[in-house]
Amino acid sequence: MGEPPLTYLTGWRMTLAADLLTERESATVAEVARVVGYSDPFAFSVAFKRVRGMSPSAFRRTGAPARSA
């Protein structure tokens, strides 16, 4: 894999979150956060923005493709 386990896990979670944000338009950011393992939607949003380069809401609005980390 070539990356630390937590980096891999975070990337995997954000990929899953990106899929959920585009596939489940009725799901809130808080619901997506819980599904991918975050109890705090704010922490999820910060992590998503760090990995994907935009907030979950902006990602959903633009339908942006996932940015490789």
C-alpha cells in the first residue's frame, strides 16, 4: 500500500463518503458522517475538506469527482 494505516483508513472513509454524498441526495452530512465512522459531523467535514479539497456540501452541489490524495 505504501501509506500509514490511518491515512489509508481516512482515504477509504472519504471515498465512501463521496459516493454516499452523490448517491443519497436526501442523506444529511451528519448521516453520512455517522455511516463512515465519525460521531461529529464537524470533524467529518474538516477531514473531508482536507482530503477532497472542498466541504461535503460543496462536493455534493458540484458533483465533483474525488481528488486522489
